[in-house]
Amino acid sequence: MHPLGDAMLHLQLMARMGKHLGADLAEAFATGKISAEDWAEMITSCRGCDAPENCKRLLDRQDGQDMQHGAERPEGSVEPPVYCCNAARLLRLRADCN
């Protein structure tokens, strides 16, 4: 097992991945759909990932495509990468938010 990654980097990646997938993590926390403990577990899980650079590349590429095309993706149309430690949680949150 490798050391946990930088907490701030993974917080940012989690927020971006949530947005990418259509799961509003800030709203889920504010409305009690996730607790502080849930949030901390998700970040810790993300920090344990050995592929954060893949996640960042995927999100950067998607952000660039969105800017070029100026189009929103249809909600629920994007799936998390197979290596995402929080894929199931993010998909549940997306379903709960819609």
C-alpha cells in the first residue's frame, strides 16, 4: 500500500468528479444526504487511489471538451472511470440528487 495522497488535491478531484458525473457533493452535504463522516471516508478513499493523475487527465480533457463545445452533457449520461474508488457512492448521490 502506498502513502495517502494530498488531502486538498483529492478534495478537488472529488468535487470535480462529482460535478462531472452530475452528483452535487456540496448540496448532498448541505441537505444531509451525506454526513461529515461520509465525506471524510470518500476523501480518504480517494486519497488511497494510486491513479489520481488518470483522474485529473480525464477531468481536464472533459473540461476542455465542454469549453470547446459549450454544451452541457445530459444528466446521468456519464459513468465514472472503472478505477474510481468512490464510483458507487457518486452514482448513488447522483440518483438521489435527481
